[in-house]
Amino acid sequence: MSASVSRTGDLQTNPALGLSFRLMQPVAAQPRHCVILLHGVGSNEANMAELARGMPPDTLVILPRGPLTLGPGQYAWFRVAFGANGPSINAEEAERSRLTLIHFVQQVQLKYGITPANTVIAGFSQGGIMSASVALSTPESVAGFGLLSGRILPELDASLASRERLATLKAFVSHGEQDPVLPVAWAHRSDAMLTQLGVPHEYHLYPMDHGISDAMHADFLTWLTSLNTRP
């Protein structure tokens, strides 16, 4: 059964994992791969379910909920304000969420018996930001990360892993050319930074604003498949 006919499971809270989350249903009896999908600011985990559509049945898809509550059904990984000079983040909250997610990934791998080499973390907007933060600081924890209409935080510089540690990491960077929330210049910066760090990555731009288009979704799935079929 493919993810196209799946549904989101009930919200689960496990203190050992550190975050509430949902699983895409049905769950494979013995999943070989794991994809962790992170939502954007002011959204929630259920809004990432559509991105899981089309994933193979041996893939465990996990949708964590951000730890900060902004309103009914609205969550975040950190607070952010947008001004004339661009986004200004709560760096302490971003760092706390980075550490929480690193722990979450490790505990999920232990719980379901999935190796880091078969784990991908990805997200939309702020979820993509957190995916990059986790992967670029602890590249041993995942095979790759997906940055969908997001950016790499300049505040992450102090936590970046060395080029040697980053050598096995893969990345997917995608962005809308008319994005009014996070202008496409952020995608150009991510592309240049990953090139400088020696992280192999795909880089895709689309004629769209701040969102996930069908074309972006399809390219992301193709990239995931390429990771899953590596020797």
C-alpha cells in the first residue's frame, strides 16, 4: 500500500522521544527507511502529510510537532520576526529545538531499528531550517536532509560539523523564485554554502511563491529514491 492512500495516525506523546508526533498509517511491519518531516512556523504536523504521498511502503514516515504553541493548532520550532533587514530569530529557542530534534532522531532510530544511513530529515520553511540545522551539525545521524522553501541559519555557524564529517551527507534544496516570505536569495546562499562545505546536493528553483508545488514534491521523491537505492 502506498502513502497515497495513507492517513495520519493519532498524536503520540512519548517522554523518551521528547516531542509529540504522528505516524503515517499504515506502518510497515519492518520499515527499512525513515523520513522525518518537519512543519513550518504557525502550522502543525498534520500539514506535512501530503508531502509523504508517494513514498514506498517500507518507509516509516514520522511527523513531529514543534515544541512551541503559538495558538490553536499552530506550533513552531522557534519564534521569528520579519523586518526590513530580513528574519530575526529567537536563537535560544532554535538551539533548544535543534538539540531536541537530534535526540528525537536518535530515539526514533533505536525504537524502530533504523540506521542513520537509512534516515532522512526534511521540512518546509522553518521545518526545513531545522532539518538543515540537525544534519549539518550532526551528519552522522542522517543520510540526508531536505530544505523545502527554507534557509540555513547563519546562527548555525558555530555548530557546523567539519568537512570530513559532512562528506557522507546528501542534501536537497528547493525554493520558489517568487517567494515573498523567504526570498530566493536564501536558496542561492544555501547552494553556495553547501558547495563550499563539500556537501553533494540537488538544487531546484520553481516559478512559485512560498509553498510546496507538485513539481517540488516530485523532485523531492525522486531524490529520496536515489538515496534509498545507493549501494
